[in-house]
Amino acid sequence: MNPTHQDGTFPVISNLKAAVTQIDITPDNVESGIDIVGHRRIVNKVRDPLRASVLLLDDGEIKIAIVTLDLIYAFEPMLRGIRSIIENETGILGANVLVVASHTHSAPFCDKEDEFVQSVIKKVGTAAKDASSKFKTVSIGYGEDAISFSINRRKVINGKAIIRMNPDGPNDPRVKVLRFDDGKSLTPMAVMMHAICHPCCFTWGDKGSQPFPDGYPMMSADFPGEARNFVEQIYNEETKVLFLQGCAGDIRPNLKGHPYRCADEADIQWCGRDLGGAVARSLARQVTREELKTRETFYKIRIASEIVELPGKESPVLAELMAVKIGPFLFLTMPGEPMVEYSFKLEAAIADRAIPIVLGYTNGRLGYIATTDSYEVGGYEPEMSPLKPEAEEVILEALGRLSDKVVGDVIATFSKHPQDIAKREKWDVLEDDGGARFECHMLNDGTRCLTKEL
């Protein structure tokens, strides 16, 4: 045994630095009654707190922030406010801030610049400022496991899609787990858990299932919060867990009812601890000596974003798409509720160029993002979507372009030829669907940076 090695520690050789904080964003006046978005109802108690988590990353050249929220969406006013305050408090460019919502159906409305939204923005800014003084050198572990409670909610009968628990429908039960370690102990500094399922265990009820036929009467982060608490308790509250929601547009918890029930405590513990257990298994495995040997020692951060015009049913719809690469990990984001097939198609397109992690509910609110094929049989998701069937092709092509820019294996993104550099060094002005206009700069490595709001 190496006499300088202490059991439970391990060397970290890396250029990457990270810092993380977490803050309670639960509103103060719940007892007076708050209107819940998603499955609308009035609640006047809190089962478990809503939280925001902020992870800051620095590769020595580029800094980014990843913010997770126990809310239904990262609506435009909140997104702009969070990006602005993080830039002011930390110096990280607002365009380098990724904001993802869990999509819990038991949290307040957050689509306007009201008192609650302003409080969330302020708290996230406080958390980011706190984190910015706590950077540590880290390496990243990665593993996968699986959950058992998710199920597709669409079934085609006689050529028409209906709401039905469908065990034969497309589903992705994989849980992707990243741990950020400083090597001082076996407790990770931060954890990312990525899963695909609507957090709607607690719903408005179905009038036929007890004990909550009229809907769950309390505010909650739903199963992502239960899983987060489970994992953090395992590590004696010395780690911070961030939940990343995937392509969950047509995936929900398998809680049978009429057509599905509102969860009780047994249900939420099953779902939350099922996810938490999968995460805990993966985390423990990632620090075995065999797994530690596979870790990278150099993590280059690349970020690219694009505001694309999607074909809409009534008018064109603008949507911000983003690609963020951190070492071998490629995060691809969409601002709505993509059906689960999007993750399969994007992963197939990336192949072995990177480890893809596809996020929905990120950097804005679009609504349902249905697949082209789903429009042929209809059903809730394509009928509720503001998009035309042709939107899928535009989204996949745009995310493919962004992937090329950040993966770094396409010569146009790193060529030193003067003509290629000139193409990359150009400025644009982009406008989002909230009317905000941004100055956009193409960087030398081919990535796009929205540098400031005009």
C-alpha cells in the first residue's frame, strides 16, 4: 500500500474546477392558499421544500453555470432574470447559464415577473454568489442504472392515440449519474441524476382513487425531491444533488387509476427511492478502483446555442436550443416537453462521439414537442403542441449542428485557416419569443455565445 494514500481518498488530476450550492425556493405564504400549475389545484401546506441548485464549472478558460429548479418550467422572464443575476454576481456570461426545471406538477405558477419569480431569481443569485467563492478541483465519474416506475402513457387503438398506461410503448428507464469529486473522501461534492419521467405522482386526482380523489393538497418537488433527499441523506447531507429532466413528454409514473391515481406516501416513496436507489448504486460503483482508472484528466468546456424558428400551427415559434460539452459528456437541450423518442434519435446520431445527455424543460417554455409520426394518430401531446409535424426535422438538424460545434471533431470548428476563422468570428442579433434581442458572437472554436441583451 502507498503510505501516502489514505483509504477512502483518491487522487484527482484535472483542469476542471467546480462549486455547488443549494437554496430553498418554497414560497412563504403557502398556508394562505396557492394555485398549483400543471395539474391545477389550491394547496395550503408543504410536504417537502422546493429547491434550486447551482453548479458552477470552470475549465480554466470557460465558465458555465447549471441551474436546476423544482418548478414546472424555466419560463422566459425567470430565465432572463436568472441569467442576468448570475452574470452580475459571478461574472459568468448569461449566455453560458443553462436553466432546467424538473417539471414538478406541485409547484406554483412561475410564468410572470411576480413576487414569487422575483424571489426565485434573487435566491438563485445569492446561491451563485456563494458558490463562486468555493471552487475546488474535481474529476467526474459516470454510470448508469435504471428505474422501474416509469411508463409510456400513449396507446394507439383503432388508429387513434388515447391516454393509457402502455408497458409496450416507447420508454427509457435509464438513469444517468454524474458525480463530481475532489478526492478528499468517498462523498461526492455534487451529483447529477438524469431520468425521464413526468413528476406528476401528486396530481389533481381522478375522483375514483383514494385517499386524494380531489388532488394532492400539498406543495411538493414530487419524486425528484424524494430521490434527492434519499441520496443526500446517504451522504449525511454533505453532497448536493441536481435533477436533470429528460424527454418525458409521454412518460409518467405507473400509478394505475381512472386512468391514473394521485399518489399516496407509499407511491411517492416507491418512485423517489427507486430513483434514489439507482443513483446510490451508481455512485458507489463509480469510486471503485476500476472505475476511477477510467476517468478523464482533462475536461474541455464547449458551449453553443441557437435560437431556431420552428414551424408552428398558428405562426412560427422561436426556441433556444443548446449544446454543452464537459469533457466527454454532451448535454443537448430543448425548451419544451419532448416525447421520449427524441432522446433515442439524438443518441443514435451522436453514436460514440460523446456521452449524450438529452434534456427537456430547459432554457424556456415551448410546450409539447411531439414526434412527426405521432401526428398521424393524434392524442394529447401532438394536439396540445404549438408545433407542426415538420418541427422535428428542424430540431434534430439544429441540435446536430450544435453538436458538431462542441464535440470538436469537425474540422470547420477548430481549423486555423484564416478563412475558417473569419467564418466563425461573426456577430448576429437574435430575438427570442419574448421579444428579447441578443447580440450573438461566433467564437474561434465555432461555438456561439449570446453575449448580452440589447
